[in-house]
Amino acid sequence: MNKNTLKLTTAQFAKLHKVNKRTLHYYDNIGLFSPRYRGKNGYRYYEYSQSLDFEYIRMLKEINLSIAEIREFVHAFHEQRFLETVSCKQKEIDMEIRKLKKVKSVLAQKKEHLLLCRQINDMSIKIDDFKEEYLLTVPYEFEEDDVIKVFQYIQSIWPPEQYRDGVGSYISLEKIQTKKFESYDGLYALATEHEKQGHVMLKPKGTYLCGYLKGKWDRLPELYAKMLDYACSHQLKLTGYAFEQELNDFMIAGEKEYVTQVMIKIANRA
């Protein structure tokens, strides 16, 4: 390698690291990171070997260390303080990773629900398989069919990160069969591995009878009647609870556009 290529102008160094020249000028002015070499012409140059030092500074900036903290690590390294800071930042990064993983999971679910909404018709029924899920539950009877009151109640008991991926309701098969739709058993939200405490219900793995409603909830009794007729005519034994969830509540303006999925576990098939 030619020795001349080891020395870079500010513009060349900025281009190499995909940063603005003003960032390098700022770091130089505050004494954080400066060109190492001055040529006979008076111009200052970065040495190529400074690239690793610069990327180290960028990494410290990315984990939200202040300029003062970064300057200390670069120019007045203190071993114990560095170890303590690293331990603290590792915990913060782990928390951020868990948060982003949950966000990724929510987005994947929303995408899956949107694609499903494109395929189904109002009052349609089908049979599908579902994996095991743990659900956080709270009692709620739905004495008043008011969406705003339901959401206000959810906000009062769960933090936003708990209900962002959706909240559903559940009602026992017995109440469905006796048409006691004014007395639901409660609300649920998906529980993660770290949230399996308190009031948790297991939604078992298995085959479910699924019904789909497009529009306001007041037509749910009609959908349930159709599902019970379907189970009877196909000799399906249903069990447990009916789990209801809105598939597109994140992208619509009103109740008339709701797509509700109802899932009831099939105990066996004749």
C-alpha cells in the first residue's frame, strides 16, 4: 500500500465512514477526535489507522453515552468506571432487545391479521389449528356495549405495551348455548414468557371452529347461532370458551368496519 493512501483528508475520512464533515470538525473542536498528522503544506490529515478509534467513539455514542463520558473513556480511561458503565449499558441493551422483539412480534401479528381480513367473508366459518397461548385475563361482563368504556377499562389495568398487540374477550360455551351474551367472562391479552403471573389462562393448542363477523358486535349472537348449527351438522363437539378478537382494529375508523374472529375449541371430531 502506498504511504500516501494511509493519510486521509477530512472529506475522505468522512466519506469512508459515511458521516458529515461537520461531525468531524465538531469532534475536533471539542478535543474528542482530531486528525493525527499535519503535512508540510499545513493541512491536517487523519491516519487510516484512526478508523477503529472513530468507530469505537460512534459505538459509544450509539449507546447514548454523553460526549463528556466518551471523552473520559477515550482520553482518561478509568478501568473500574468503564466496567461499571459497560455492565449498566449491557442491561439497557438487553431491555431494548426484548422491547424490539415484542414490537417485531406485534407487527408480524398485525400483518397476518390484515392478510386474513382480505380473504374472509362476513359470517363465514372455517376450521383451523392454533398453537398453545397463555393469556392475561381480567373480569369484564360487557353490560354496556361501549367501545370507549372498554378501552378506558383496559387502560386502567394494563400498561400500553401489554395491550398494543390486541385485547380480546372470552365467554363460556355454556353462556353461548343459553344466549347469556350480556354476561361475558372477561378480557384477555397475550402473555409473554416474562408475564406468566397473576390471572393467567391457558388457551390450549388444538383445532378450533372459527367464525368471522364484519361489522358491529351486536350481530355476534347471530354468528354464534350459525357456529353452533355448523358444529351440530358436522358432529363437532365444542368445549371451553369462545375467544373473540378484533383483527383490524388498528387500521379502521369505526365499528362498522370491524372484523371479529371467534374461536371455539373442538374437543373431537366424529
